[in-house]
Amino acid sequence: MMPPGLTTIASAFGPKETADRLAAAVTAKGLTVFARIDHAAGAQAVGMELRPTEVLLFGNAKGGTPLMQAQQSAGIDLPLKALIWQNKTGQTFLSYNDPAWIAARHGIDAPTVVAALANVLAGLAKAATEA
């Protein structure tokens, strides 16, 4: 069971390829990949095991600033991020926070901005996870 506000999509690819495809889609859309955080590598560095788990932080000021103008606390949820992870059976998933959930969390009434962000995220997720 996924937490409220989290969109999760099964990927047709493995974790690394899904993450690489997402990064390429983000860049092709004119957005910036700010960071890639490999949690599994971090776990390995301290002698622990973790299935593939990577976070990509991405976005641009044009998309995120309107949310922060409406409520600066939204900055805690920006830039946008996606989690690429592998479950116990080896299936890869891509998860991201639903922009409507982010807006609701911060009491933001900006349906046009939220819809635009949701469309962008859905397109990026599709590009990363579908053959």
C-alpha cells in the first residue's frame, strides 16, 4: 500500500535504465536534473544492503516558483523528485509526489499550475517506464 499523494508506476525496465530514461526525458523537456541520489550505494558504503533505490531531483524555476509564491513552505517539496526502486520480486517502479497533494499539503489553490505539473510528471514517468 502506497502512502497518500504518491503516484507509483511499474516500469518495463530495470532500475538503472528507468532512472537513466527519466533523466534523459527531464533534460529533453528543458528541465534540470539537480541531483541523483543512489540510496543503495549509500547503504553499501556503510556495510548495509538495500535493493536499488535512487532519487532524482529535477525541475525549473518557472514551474516551481508559482507554488512557492503562493505558499513558501512548498519549497520543502521542491524541486520535484522521483524515486526509482525495485521491490522484493525484482519489479522496478517509479514513484513521485502528486502535485495536487503538494498543493493541498501547503494550502495552495492554483489548479492551472498543479494541472500543468501533473501533466509534465505523467509524461516524464511514461517516457521513463514504457517500452
